[in-house]
Amino acid sequence: MTDQPVSEGVVHGVVEELELPPEPPPHGPRVWIRENLLSGDTPIAIGLNGLLTVVFGLIALNVLQFLTTYIFNPERRWAAVTANMKLMMVQAFPQADLGRIWLSIGIFLVLVALSLVAWNVQGRIVLYKFASGVRSTGVFIVITAILHGTFEGDRIFDIGILKIDSPGSWSSSRTLIFLIGLVLAVGAHVYLQRAGVSAKEKSIPFLSVLVGGMVLATIAIWTVQLPVPEGRFDEVNERIATSTAGPWTILFIAAIVFYFIGKWLVSVMDRQQFRRILVFLWVFSYPVIIMVIQRKPILEWGEILGFGDVPFLESDFGLFLLFSVIGGAVIWILAFPKNLNSIRGAGIAVGAVVTLAPWIMSESPTWVAVIASLFGLGLIAGSLRIPDGTEIARIVGSVLAIAALLVWFVPMAFLLRSLIIVFAFVALAAPSFGGTEQARLRMTLTWVATALLVVGSFTLGEAETALEFQSTTFLGGFNLSILLAITGVAFSFPLGVVLALARTSTMPIFRIISTGYIELVRSVPLITWLFFGSVMLALFLPSGVEFDEILRIVAAISIFSAAYVAENIRGGLQAIGSGQYEAARAMGLSTVQSTSLIVLPQAIRAVLPALVGSIIVSFKDTSLVAIIGLADVLLIARNFVPTQSDPSFRGTQPQMLFFIALFYWVFTFTFSRLSLRYEKSLGLGER
Amino acid sequence: MVTPLEPRTSSSEQAKPPFWRNITVVKWAAQIGFLAFFVWFFWILITQAASNLADTGIPFSWDFLAEPLGVLLGEGFTTQPASGIEALAVGMVNMLRITLSGIVAATILGTLIGIARLSHNWIVSKVANAYIEFFRNIPLLVQIYFWSALITTIFGELTVDQEGSGWFFSSSKGVAIPWLIPESGRWQYVALILVGAVVARLAYKWRIRILEEKGLETHALAWGLSVFTTFMVLGWFLHPVMGIFGWLWSALAWVFGNLPVWVFQLALAALAIWVAYRFIKNFLDERRTPAGLAKLTDDDYFRLVVAGFLGLATAAFFLLGPGSATVSRILGRDLTFTMNWGLEPLFDFLARKFDFSTGAPLDFSQPEVVVTGVFPQYSLEAGRAFTPAYLAVWVGVTLYTAAFIGEIVRAGIMAVHRGQNEAASSMGLKRGQVLRLVVLPQAFRIILPPLGSQYLNLAKNTSLGIAVAYADIVQVGQTIYNQEGQTLAVFLIWMGFYSAVSLILSGIVNYYNRKMQLVER
């Protein structure tokens, strides 16, 4: 991102206003109705249009009436939702440790607030549009309140297809809702009439609407009381979500405070730097939240740091130190081989290690040692003879990659094996992405961070959790749904990029394998892959290696969505003209460099809307895990609440499903609207 | 200033890079290395799975396909399948039922919604928009659960006093409606209708030709439709004539029954070689120019070699016996496929259906509630009963897919240039005519590819029927592996079946897509 940190949103807004059509002559409701409900040139056309209006109007009114009557029916036991909210959100997570969940949400909100500053999201909403939105909402509320049907009481209007209660029998809350809607509608309308044309020029920042929403939500949490009509909770007339009022308020305040801290930070430091740090925080916050904050691991510091009975070099910290120092030094040299002698030395040293190490380790098979020695000796010879530093660096990387694959046949700790393989791949990439002092530093730091991530996830993964819960896992409810969605995307994205590159490659074997994978995986529905993950995946693992069911499901979801991500990215790759490749070649970039630095970023940018769409789809698809019995929010709401919680909630299944449908709808709808807005303001997917 | 060229240390070094920098060598070394790794990786997985399965005492086998199963399926052409393969066939047919009827319904509903979304009528467009936003933002599984819960709660129990036939029944056991039940004459009738379709098409083309040659209004469509209708109406009474086909079928059955196996093998081998030959020939024909041939990359050579190799290998597979032997061993003699690839039984079956029988093709029948034992239920013989599971899945996938199709139709119509609309209006066409004659045909071209992928999604989404115990292939497969433990075999069957359905569906869509594409000259 080299563009100046100008406020894209503002620029966009100006352009939009300039392109507004000339002001149409003001017209009244009669003209509006004539044009929008009864349009047509001939009486027959007008009549048909009127008929359509009446039919569709009746359909809309009846659906609305059904919904309001269903929701605000005394027979509905919404206490089943409010009383089980914690169950649906986090399932078996212990009550005493709920602060960990709040902390996770807090980290998310703070990062969002900081990102809003960093990427300068300050789109503005034209006041005219906002006011007419408020007016429509008000009208909608008024109609809803009028249409709500009670089962007894007087009717002022009662035919089969439309029933309207007489206002005399309205309950007080219904009157209140009606009045709120009326005030909103009339207020907004009066404002629009008064302001007239000038309302089209004024605008308010989008963020202020967000803050207003948070303030309103806070007020609602603290004040609104819900009558709970039936069941054991019938006397209770409690504030909604009493126990969450405090945390939410604090989190909202924290988000706003951090927004201003972010503003201050941007003013004192480089914006690019700030963005880079934020990306790093986003990436790292996720494993930290899952593995540390929510899991509450019991860490054996003696084993980790290597005092006590574990030798230092076999402890996690020792291994990390060993790999980050020696590996870091090797990467440092490989990434920018300025000095021919130093790279020759590194090549000879690596060659010697690859040659000798398999013989020293007593358990390695002979054929592995022989092959490794051949490559190691070849590397030593090459290092001595080849006069080009970068060339040697590439050969070192390749030999390390081959050695890393051979390591698979040597019995050793899984952590060690993983570290060697990851190191080999970073070393392979180092010469291509290095080349300057800065890039060298970045590559070395990348390696240290990667090593930390690998060692950390092993340590934390093996540690027992200190949480006490009555379930097989502490993850459940909506928490699990979100975890599955994010992890699935996080794992499937790199795999999808590789598959897309392979599928568009000119190398036939890669192309065939990738095409075969994509087509085969996509042709089978997700649910069968989930069965594969939950029942069959264990068959392919060596006996003794066991993965948690959630991990296996994550693997299955990743296998599945990688194929879709790959197809999306392939669309982007094909949209990038060959001129980009040729220009990159002309600049002297290698194939790897031109693909990863020039073509791929453009391709991903071009298909970002599609990728966001597939994230939304994968969020909706997480509900499928309910079928194979993972306790996600759907399974809890549909099965646990109506059958296993309080006896007074028996038979609430339809209404729980109704609630869950609404719940998912609010999330997906909001997310898709926000992403649409953001895409438009950045002009994504338009190039 | 002219700088003199530096003398090269060695001319051979410049002309020929070292072998590890030779692009062809590097490319192929990487590919072959990766292929070796890939094969090795799979080999490890398979041997691991085999040893794990051996440890559990349930080695991999296909035996359950032929063995009788003691399972009872929820619905299908038979609920007590005799063998594993029959149970799976029931699941496949059930899946296809929902897929095909769902595709038809979702296309109609989706098109209407897409058009309504663009209506000038404010309320129509808003209602359509609300529909789309509502249905596509809720997970399909939740919707299916919701319909299932709704059907079982709002429809009452079926009671004994409802016994007897009627027009419409709805209860927690599902919905029963009148239906046309196929009778003995249906095969001959369908054959006659197919003939009618061909004749109608010929008549249509003939009228179109006259229209094009003489410029007269020839009512081609009316002609085609009336020919077809005539065949349908007259065929109801005249269908026994098609019995003459019965002779043809039985002759074919005799021929296939008496041909020696090697003829089939030879024919299939010849077919394989012919397909490979056509591929190679087309490939080379496309690059007939010298420049084109010179540009053949190693990738192109690879394609040619692989095509030739596959053709020869398939031919050898068929010729050298293992082809027919493997297939007949896998599927077994009991499963109707014998050495002649099931052609003899097929034509024998057809011959028995085309027997000059004068029975009506279809019979109208009203649904009926019968009481067997204590509980009332819908009669299986009369009318048509849809189970709650079927209804929930069908309504769910139809409404869900219709929302997406609505968006696709809207986008397709909007993508047609506004000038087309204006030009058509200025020629004096009415709004409906503009839509029908100018906009929709052009929009269809844009709509078709995404529509095809929605059809594929719908086909795959029917697998969610397992959540409400609809006996589709996934549910049947799960029942089988719960009983027999053959998880991998069942998974392979799922994969094969869904791949086949996807391939056929996308093949049909691609065929139409090619036909609709603009021919650029």
C-alpha cells in the first residue's frame, strides 16, 4: 500500500455529491403514488398495476402481521432465550472464568477501533438519506404496532385477510412502541420538510452513527425490562441481560477510548508502520485468544524454560532459542548474500550438517543418510565453485527442503520435525524475498516469529486446561461457530492460494493435481466432508496420534473451503493481464517474486468481494456441525434448550429456531452490508 | 562513448546455463519430485488406513453392496431394500427427486422474484427485496429445521375419523394430494410423445425455413405446439401402436444376449482409441499454422502424450480382459450387470414394456387415508403423499435457492445495456414485449453460468436432508456405515455419485451455454 493516507471516503463522498442529478421538482404523495404504485399509460395497465399493489401489499401486511403476532404472543416463552443466553453463547464455559470471554471480545473491539483509525474509515452519511431512513423505520414501527394482532379484544377491521385491533384494547407497551415510531416518523418528516434541499448537502460521519448505536444499546441494557410471561420465570420482570450490562458498557467505553488513542498514535507515528503493527496484532491476537485467553492452559514453566529435570536444549524455550539464533543467522545470510565468503561459509556449514547429522543420529535409516550425504556434499562442492551468492543461497534453500522431507523418516520429536520443515521453507523463500537490508531484517524477524508461533502452539496445545467444565471441550455455542468460521478461513486461504497458482500454472502435473483436488472436493457436499472429518479422518492417522474432534472438523472445513477460495482467486489471477507478468520480468523479478509481489496482490484485491462473500457463506455453513453433534449455537438452541434445560421450556423448539434464524440473519446481513460499504468506498473489485 | 564489450570468460557458459538453472530441467524435476512425493504421501495414507482397518477387524470391502441389510428406510421406491446397493439406489433416487423438482420450482420462483425486484411498482420491488434479503442470509439448515418444526406443529395428528379418500390431507404425517399414477401403457405413451417432439421440431423448422425464404408470417411456434399437442391427445388412444418397438427391443435383446464378450471389448477399445485420436487431431488442427506448431510447449506435448497414453491404456484395459472382469466382479452378477454390460436385460425389460397393451398411460387418483393396525396413514397406492421430511427439505432448498436465483436474474437483466431497452421501446414495443423479446434473451446469456452453479449448489444442499432424517444418499449411506462399518467405501460412493450428478448438471448447463454464446466473427 503506497497510496497516501488520504481519506478515501471523503473524496468519494464529494464525487458522489457532485454527480447528484439536478434537483427534481418537489412533488406530493399523490404524484408518488401515481408513479410508484399505479404507473402505466392505459387504464388497463393502471388497473393491473393497482391489482399488483393490492396483492403484494396484502402479502406484505399479512407476513408482517404473522411475525408480530408470533413474536409478541403471550404463548411464546422468550424466557427460554433470555435464560439460556449464556448457554447459547459459550455453552460449558465456567461461570467463574467468563471474564476471559469478555477479554476476547474486548481485544476484538479495540482492534476494530484501532483499525478504523489506521485505515481511515470515515465515510459520511448524507443527512437526507439518514433522515429518510429514520422516517421509513418510524413508519415501519407504526405499521407493525397497528398490525400486531391479539387473539381477544375488539377489532375495528376484521376480514379474513386483514385484521386490525381497536386501539382501546392495546397494551401499554404496544402504545409506547406505536408512539416511539410515530415520533420518529413525524420528527424525521418535519425535519426533511424544513431542511429541504439543504439536507442533501449536510452529512454526518458514519462513525457517529456507530457510537450512537453503542450508546443506545448501553441504555437499553441498563433500563429495558422484559416481562416474561410464562414458566417459572413468570413473576420476574427483569432487566434484559443484567449480568452483561457492566462488561458491555466497559467494552464500549474502551472501544471509544482506544479510538482516540489510535488517533493520537497516528499523529505521532508513521501510518504505514501503525498499519503493519495492527496487521501483526490481528494475526497474533487470534491464536492468543483461542489458546491462551480462552483455554487457560496450565504451563509447566520448568519444562518450558528448561530448568529442573528437563535438559535445556530439549525444553521448548531452549529449542526456540536454538532455532531462532542459528536459523536466524542462516536466514540473515541467505536473504541478502552481500559477502561471497560468508555465504560460502554458510553453504559449507549447512552442507556439513546435512551430510553428517543423519550418520550421527543413530536412528536414521541408512538410505536416508546416504541421500542426505549426497545432497550435502553436492552443496559443499557447489558453495566452493559457484561465484554467485544468490545462486548459492537458492541451492542452500533447496537442499534444506530436501533434507526436511527426509527428516520425516527419522524418528524424532514432532516439534523438532515441524521446526525443521518450517525452517526449510522459510530458507527456500529467503533469497527470493530478500535482497535489501530491510528485507533481510524482515525475513529474519519473520522466521523468529514463525518459530515462536510453532513452538508456542505446540507448548500450549499440549498443556492441560485449568478450566473446569462439564463437557468434552470448553468451546461451544456461538463461540464455537465463530472459531470454526475464522479458523476454516485462516487455514483454507493459504491452501487456496497455492491451489489457484497450481491450477493456473503451465506445469501440467501441478495443474492436473490441483484441478483434480478442486473439482473432486467441490462436487461433494460439505456435510459429507464433515462426516469424513468426524468419522474417517482418524483412519488415516498413525495409531496413537489423536486429534480433538473440533480440530478434525476444522481440517474438514478447511479442505472444503480451500477449493472454493482457490476458484475465487483463480478468477482474480485470470483477470490480471499478462502485461503485469511481462513488466515484472522486465524489472528483473524472478517468477516467484513477480507472482507473489506483483500478480497475487492484485488478483486478491480484484476478488476481495467474492472472498468476503465466501467468508459469509462459511459462517452460515458452520451451522452444519450441529448435524454431526458439535454443540454449536444451533444445536444448543434447537436440541438442548427445548429438551434438557428447564422443564418449562419444553416444546419451545419452533420459537428457538425462529430466534436462531433471526440471530444468524442479523449477523450475516450486517456483515454483508458493512463489507459492501467498505468495498465501495475503497473501489475494491472494480479494477 | 562506446564501451567495448567485455570479453566473456567462456562462451559456453553464456550459451548454456548450468543444468540446475535450465528452466525445463527445473520445471520437470520439481514436477516429478512433487508427483513422487504426492504418490508416496497417498501410499502412506492408504497403507495406514488399511492397517488401521485391519486392527479394528473390519477390513475394507464392497461386500455389503450385495448382502441383505436389515434396515428400514424412511421413504423411497422401496422402504425395505434387499441389498446394500438397492438401499443406496433408493437414496440416490430420493436425492434426485428433490434436486430435479427443486430446480424447476426454484427457477420459476427465482425468475419471478428477480423480475419483481426490478418492477417499477414500489411495493412489489420492496417485497421481492425483503424476500431475497431474508432467505439468503439465514443458514439453509436453520430454514429446513424451521419448516420441519412448522409442519409437525401446525398440522394436526392424522385421526381415525379422517379415513377415506378426499382431495387434500395435511397432518404431521405430511401432505397428500391427488396425483397422476403411471399405468401399464406409460412406456408406449412416452415413446410416442418423444416421436411427437421430434416431429414437432421438424414442423417448426420447416415453417421457420418458409418464413426465412419467403418472408411470410408462418406461425412457426403455433405449428410446432399444435403438432405436439396433437400427438399428446391422439397418443392417449393410439399409443398401443408403439408396441411395434417391442419387436425391435426384443431383437436387440437377442443380439446383445448372443454376441460374444470380445465384441463388446473390441467395440469399447475402438471407442477409446477413437476418442484419443479425435482429441489429438483437434489439438493439432487448432495449431495447424507453422507458428502455432513451433509454439507447442512441453505442456502441450505432455497433453498429447497423456491423451495418447490414456487412449491406449483404456483400450488395453478393455481388450485384455480385466476391464469386463473387474466391472462384473465389482458389481456382481446379482446386480443385473452381466458380461454384456447390462444391455441384454435392459432391452429385454423394454421389450416387455412395449407389448401392444391397451392400458391407459396415466390414471388420476385421489389420496386416501387408511387405517392399518391402530394408526391411520396415507395409502401408498392412491394419490401422492409427501412426508414431512421431504416437504421440509424441498421447501427449504427451493426458497433458499430462489433467493439467489432472483439476485442472478436481476443482475442479468440489469447488465443488458439500457440502450437495448430504449431502442426496443422506441420501436414501439410494449414493456412486456421489450422484456420478453429483447431483454430476457440477452440477459439469459449472462444468467446461465451462475444459474448453473446455483443448480449445483441446490443438488449438494439436498444433502442437508439428513438433519430431518430424509432418506437421501447421505442418510442411507450413514445408516449403512453405522451398521456395516464400511465408512470409506460409503464415502467413495458419495463422492462418485455427487461427482456424477455435478458433472451431468454442469455438462447440460455448459451445452446450453455454448449454444447461447454470441458467435463472434
